Amino acid sequence: MDKSKTRLLPIKLDNYKPLREIVFETLRDAIISGKLSPGERLMEIQLAEEMGVSRTPVREAIRKLELEGFLVMVPRKGAYVAGISMKDIVDVFEVRAALEALAAGLAAERITDEELDKLERSIVSISEVSDGRDLDQIVERDTGFHEIIYKASRNEKLVQIIINLKEQIQRFRATSLALPGRSKMAVEEHKKIVEALSARDVELASKLARKHIENAENSMLSSIKKLKESEDE
């Protein structure tokens, strides 16, 4: 890690979570947002200094991040941010597309007027930051939109499965929404999904939700392909 470039802010104890959990979430969010890059080595001492904590919660956070697939441990070398393979991307998006389609189809049958209003407000909220300058806000508001639909499915098992995949989904969500123009495109796709939900059209809502995730995947894969082609030139 380049010591001349500090990217992590000191930890703020503004909630009742254990310190190790706050440190974990800070590092996880830094990986998701790209502040800590794939292949980058994480040094306990420097991370502790940047966040203003001891090495113990950092060590615990690194162990948990490894268990969740965000880090890989290399013998005698230490912890490195896990890379993202093309298969990882395809696998996660494939599962997410199926889950989102199911959630939207169920929500079309069970969603309340109040939840539809929340979705409409969520679209306005996302539009306010869709210029792409504040990725954290885009990801947070996009996540909120989808969580309303999950809840509206009234299927607790489905919601639990999605929660279990949340960290992997978030990593790819952040990467996808960071692509030029993707956040504005996502807003338009959200509008169509809400229209289908309002019409109680189960088949269309499911189809649009699946297409929404496939579009995010295609944007991400296309971006990676272009990057690799430019590196090969």
C-alpha cells in the first residue's frame, strides 16, 4: 500500500456497533468502492494508523473479510484484496437475476400502495445523484430501491437468501454503477419495473427485473473487455 496516499478516514464511534464491526464495514466498503484495489496488499499497521485504531480490530476484520471472499491470504506474504474473475461476475449476476425476477414477480401480486409510493420516491432520490459524482450515495439509494421490492415479495426465505449474498452483490453493484452512464440507465429501468408493479403485471415485472440485472452485467463485462483490449494494445 502506498503510504503517501491515505484513503481511509479515522473511525468515528457514532453508533453502538462493536469497534471490530465498524472496522470491518469500513474496509469492506473501501474494497467495494475501489479505494482498495484488487491485488493490493493490506498492511495491518498502516490500516490501523489510517483508521486510528489498534491492530487487533484490523486483524479481526481481515480474518472476516477473508471468510467472505473479499481477501485472500498468501502464505508468508499476507492479505491481498481478492481479484474479480469473469466467472465470479457471471455466477453472481446469474443468481441475482433469478432472485430479482422472483422477488419482482411476487411483489407484483403483494405490494402495497404505500410501498409503491416508496419506490416512486426512491426513483426521485436516485435521480438526484445519477450524475455519478457520489458513488456511495448512488449505491445506497439503489440498494434501498431493491430492498423495498424484496420486502414487498412477502417471502422471508427469499429475503434471507438475498441477505446472505448481499456482500457479493454489493461489490458488483458498486462496480457496475460506477460505469459511465450506467446509473442513469438504471433509473430508467427502475421506472419501468415500478410501472409493471403498479399494473400488477407479474410476468412483465419479473421479466423487467431480470433484464435490469442482465443489463448491469453486460455493462460490466463490456467495460472489462474494453479495458483488457486497451491493455493488450
